[in-house]
Amino acid sequence: MSTPIDPAGAITNAGFNPHSVDLDAVDLRDIICYVNGGGNDFDGRLGARISALFVILITSSLTTLFPVIATRVPNLRIPLYVYLFARYFGAGVIIATAFIHLLDPAYDEIGPASCVGMTGSWALYSWPPAIAMTSVMLIFLLDFGAEWYVERTFDFAHEQIDVEGKVTKDSTPTTETILNDAKDAASKESTSDNGTTGNGEGRPRDDSLPAPCSHQYLHSADQGDIPPPSRANTGLSRAPTGMSRASTGGNPVAPPAQVSRMDVEKGDVLTGSSAATERAFREQIISFLILEFGVIFHSVIIGLNLGVVGEEFTTLYPVIVFHQAFEGLGIGARLSVIPFPARLAWMPWALCTAYGLTTPISIAIGVGLATQYDSGSFTASVVSGVLDSISAGILLYTGLVELLARDFLFNKERTRDKNRITFMLICLFLGTIIMALLGKWA
């Protein structure tokens, strides 16, 4: 006697009869697998599906390109607050996508209460959070490794406090300690003024590596009035040396004749062939590529489902149009602050195009496989559940660390303009709320 297979593609108990169920004796897994079995619900409407292909292609491409155009085509003179809306609304979208559109569906596909989650080794553990956590930690290692490599390659290090020294020393400073600290500070000030690093080694500063091209500078470049880097023949050079933090509460100030507001949408530090641009590019590009790949995985699944879905197509069509447009805004906002060397000037446009094409191509594949593809099958559930969990971890790390923490919490140059901060926060929460609401349908 052959072993029956339920509509979800998982092997069921040979004695299970869905039309006559004894709830006291039946295995709960058999019921879950039968109920969750999707089957193929394709109901035609090829014209509408083809139109979805082109509508999503246009809307997702335009919203992804907008923040990039705003920063790299200064002649358009896009208002600052329009760019801020795109950037921080997109950040909120990324965070909501991670929780609502990726992690929650992963529980439905391979979680403990799903057909997959009750089958074999999948029943031994709650896999969605474990896979997402693993993804977060691996992305952290890649991100840290990239920064470590850049720092060692370009002989550049972040400012840091000697926490271990502070903890192991007596918390009550003595007169001798105060005098020694004052001497050290004076020595560093003197060596800095003489063109050395102040590290006691007398090593000259590397003026080809300007602070304004640091990762943190680019995160804050659109938030306040920050002096721009001057441009030398070979690219970007260090900002004017007449700056002082002593009398301005820690904010760098240049002489009035040298001060010129630098907003990131002007693209002042986003192109060039200097070592600084190369350093900042290498520091950020890996984490962005991981983010885009995570979103692309999600977009492939969405496209396939839209190509084969049945009566739900009418609801999903407009929802996915907005979904992909908002996600594109998040991708473009993150991409807009990454500096690209002159030799890779084509790359931001190619990355935007790749995202814009992913869902339409997936829709076309879904339509082509409309009579064979079963989104509710056991195999499809495993693949989409694992990919959703991985993508959720990627977007969680990017949204919370790359976007929120670096822009708002650890940004030394964050704007003090209350109106601008309020607007940025409103855009952030608006993107999160709207994208979360779309999760009811897609």
C-alpha cells in the first residue's frame, strides 16, 4: 500500500482521512499539513498579470532611483525635505519589512505550528528566529570585517575611549593624574598642529584621507550645516584646518569665508577618485550588497506568488505595487549615501536596475509555471521560509544598526534643528506604520 501525500507535499499518516477525523486520535500534524496545503489556484487573467509586470517595474525602479538621483544629479535641485522624506521613510519601510513581511511569514512556513515545523528534524527547534539570529551575527561579522580591513589598509582608526583603562584605574583622580592628563592633551595638541598624528610616533597625518568621507560623516551629511571637504586635483582633500571645537560645543566650525553648507543631496562627497572615496566605499558596499540580496530574495518569492495566485490576485496586485515601491525607496535611500569611486560610477544605477527588474522577472516566471508551481507545497514552504528568515536577519541588522543607530544614536554630527529632527522621526515612523499595515494583505 502506497503512502499517501497530502496537498502540502508532506508524507501523511496512512490512516488519515480528512473527511472523517477523530480529533482525539488523529495526529495534529496531519490536520495542519492538510489545511495548509495550497494547491494550484491559477485562474488565468493573463492581461492583468502582464500589466502588473510593467507597473511594478516602473514604480519600483522610479522609487529606487529617486534618492540616488537626488544625491548624484545636483542640477535637479531637489528640496532637502523631499530627500529627507525618501531617506527616512525608506528606513522605516526596511524595519517593518523585516518584522512583518519576512519574519512573520517565516513562522507560517517553517515555524513550530506549520506543517514543515511538525515534520522530522524541523520539529526539533523553532527555526525562524534561529536562522534570523544567525543571519544577523554573520552580517555583523562581514560588516566588522570590512571596516577592520579598511582601517588596516588605509591606516585609519575610529576615535575611541579606553574603556578598559577607565575601568581598571581608580575612579577618583589624583592631582598627579590630572596634571599628567593635561600634559598628554597639550602634547597631542602640539603634535597635531605640527602635522603629526599625536600618537607619540611623529607619523605625519595622511591628508588624503579626510574625515568628511568617513562612514559616520556620510550618515550625518544631510542633517546639519557641515563644512564640505575641499577638492584637490586628485580628488577630495582634508577639510579646512582652521576649524575649532573649543568654542562651539563640539561642532566643527571653519572661518566664515570657508563655510559652505554641505547637504548630501548635492553629492559633494559621493564621487571622486581619491583614497578617501575608495576607503568609504569599501567600508559600506558589502553591507549594502547583503541588504539588497536579502530584499531581492523576498522580491523573488513575491513575484512568483503574484504570478500564480488565484482569486487573491485582485487584492495583492495594488498592495504589492506599493510594497515594492516602498521597499525600493528604502534601498535607494541606503544607496544614496554611499560614495562610489569614479571607475564604479555606473554601479549605483546598476544596483537600482537590478532591484527594479527582480519582481517583474519573477512574475513572468510565475506566469510561465502557473499550472505547475504550488506555493503551498512542502518544498516551496521550506525554501521560502528559510529565505525569509535569512532576509529578516539581514534587514533587521541593516535597519536597526546601519540606519537607526548610526543616524540617530551614535551620530556626532546629527542636526540640532528641532524641526528637521521632528520631520525625520515622523517620516521614519510613517514608513514603519504604513509598511506594517500593508502586511495584512501581503
